[in-house]
Amino acid sequence: MAATAKGDTAKRETATGETATIILEGKSYELPVVRGTEGEKAVDISGLRKASGFVTLDRGYENTGSCRSAITFIDGERGILRYRGYPIEDLAEHSTFTEVAYLLLYGELPTAGQLEEFSTFLNESSLIHEDMLHFFVGFPRGSHPMGILATTVASLSTFYPIPDQLDGKAERQILANLISQVRTIAAISYKKSIGEPIVYPSYRLRYVPNFLTMMFSSPVKDYRIDEDIVRAIDLFFILHADHEQNCSTSTVRMTGSSLANVYAVISAGISALWGPRHGGANQAVITMLQQILAEGGDGTEFIRRAKDRNTTDRLMGFGHRVYKSYDPRASILKRHCHKLLNRPGMTDPLFDIAQRLEEIALKDDYFLSRNLYPNVDFYSGLILRAAGIPYDMFTVLFAIGRTPGWLAHWREMYHGEDFRIARPRQIYTGPGARAWVERSKRG
């Protein structure tokens, strides 16, 4: 198979613009070339099978664009991440999570009045139906909070039915319900896991202080709001709010394409996020750092073993499917780790080990030649540890942060002009047609 791009000549020859020529079995096929805002290039192969009988094979969709999207831009080679055109560095420096959620959903940064109205709306939507509390009692003791979260979010549609005609008002309410109630469900899950009574959300508190208060206050102990901790969690949510067509977001789009209700759609995203190769990666980093600490080393010996294919040790939190340079989110979190953990009484030996690992790895050709730089998971677990978040709640917080991004992609797809059910093809590798054999003759 050969492929050649045709520029200005193709523009003169076709009404649709630039094309690419693909030669299959000696026959040429003209396919449209699509270009994005930032110069990304794609060959639109939508009509290839109908014209030629061929499909494309792309394991893990590493080189497949599944949609057009105006939400998030990533340049992995240059380490760029932007939400709706705004650099992640600027949003992390100047915005709040609630403001970023509005941006992702509606495409523009809110005015002061819009932000106040949106924040109030989120607070007003944060309670869950009282009958849902029976769910939490029914889960076995020790149930993983992600399992509880996915199950309970899916059940929201039975308590808050979606109308057949989803108008703008109903949609806004559903979006607010999910963004608000996912943190309420998360906090209740934690409270039930430790045997404490639940704490209801307060209309007086902002998004993150509300969540932390629901998590850590009790009838016999008030939670003292620490603005540095609030800022750390807010920053964590901002940096995890969206990341283009990753595993869970693609799951959301695929599930949503069937017109499943949006609560079930977000539950599917939560389930996809649960995997250790996706949302659970920051837990793996903490486990690795604790192992190094227990061994009494500074990471040098661990890195030696990590490079040896005959060992099971691997350097977690390095490398990324998209980024081939330093993950911009990792550098932001690293700076905040310094700020948070340099406060009196806030030291963490795991942070010292993490910095040493990074220092060694970034001077080692083994990692540099493979584009293995720290990713967001390398420092995010340390931020959550410093904030007092329990280990098995790490991925839950990822889900809270990612919910606005999932909803933005669902909304973009749902209202898109080319909205259709997702249906990938495959290359079948099983047996050819076979004759059925009587049971007595099977050997």
C-alpha cells in the first residue's frame, strides 16, 4: 500500500479540498485530508471500505482520530496542553476548578456573574436523594470506593429521570447534578468505609472546601479548612479535568453514542478510569516509592532493576502514550509539591525519593532515548497524600476532576452534526467456516 499527499493540485481537482491518494492492489483512491486548528493532519478514511473493501488496522487506536473536537488540544512532542485554547499553565495559575468546568462545558471563561451563578447552581444540586443512602449500607464492608461510585452514579437516572425531550434547562440540571453529586457520593463512600456518619454538603462552602469538609469533618470534630490544601486539591482537579481522547473519555463517547442516559455514560467512564493503566497509575507510583523507602535506598538500585527486563520492577509515573517530552501537568504539580511539603510539619520522605528518581532518570540515556519523562501521575499521588486523602480514594478524586471533561465531550458529541453510533471494524483471525459435528463424534 502506498500513500501520497496532493496539495494545491487536489484543491483544484476536488470540491472538498486537499486529498490523499492511497494505492491498494494497484488501484488509486482519493481520500479527503482534514486539518485541525493547530495544523494536525488526518486522512478521512470513512469511505475507504465502501470504495475498496479495505479497512485500516490500528491497534489501540494509536493513530486514529475518532472525532473532531473543540475542547482540548495536546501536542505531545512539545509538551503543550490547552483547554479551549487556554494553556494549562495559565488556568492552573489563575483559575479555579469550577471556572475550568464552566470553560470545558460551554467553551468560554465565565464572567464574574456567570461564575457566581454556576457555583451557586452546583451547590444547590449537590444533595443526593435520601433513599440512595440505602445503597451505601448494602455494599460489603471494604468495598472499593470506585466500585461504589460507578454503581451509584449509574443509579442516579432512576432517582433523576431524564426527559424524553432533553431541552437546555434539563441538560443544565443534569450537568450540575453530576459535577456536584459525584463529590457527594465520593465523600459518603469514604464515610461509610470508616464507619462514620455522613456529612451533608453546605451551601456556604465552595466546591473543594465542601468536599473536604464532607470527607473529614464529624459530629465531634470540625474540619479546619487549610487554604494550601484546598488549593492543592483544586489544582489536582484542574489538571485532571480533561485530556482529549483518552481511554475513559473515548469510553464516554462510545457509550454515549448509543443514546444511553448520561448517568450511565459517566458511570462507564468511571469504570474505564478505574484500571491501573489509567486512573489507578498514581496509586502505583506511591506503592513504588514506599517499596524504595522500605528498601532503605535512594532509588539508584531500583532504577538499575527497572532497566533490567529480567526483573518485575518498573519505573512508574514515567512515560506517556501522548507526551514525548515532559508532561506539563507534572511540572505544575512538582512545584506545588515543593510549596506544600516544605511547610512546617509537612515533610514526606516519599517526595525526596521521587525527586531523586527524577534526577537520576533524566540523566540516563535509557529513559531519555525512550522519551520516558515524568507524567502527571508521578507527583499527583504525593499531592493527595499531603492533603490526607486515603490511598484507595486517589482514583475517585481523579474521577471527580475528570467529570466536567467527560460531560463536555458527551455534550459536544450529542449536539454534533455528525452524531452517530460508534461501531469499529475488526480483522477476523478465527477459524474459517466449519461443519457442525455431532456430540458423539467430537474427539
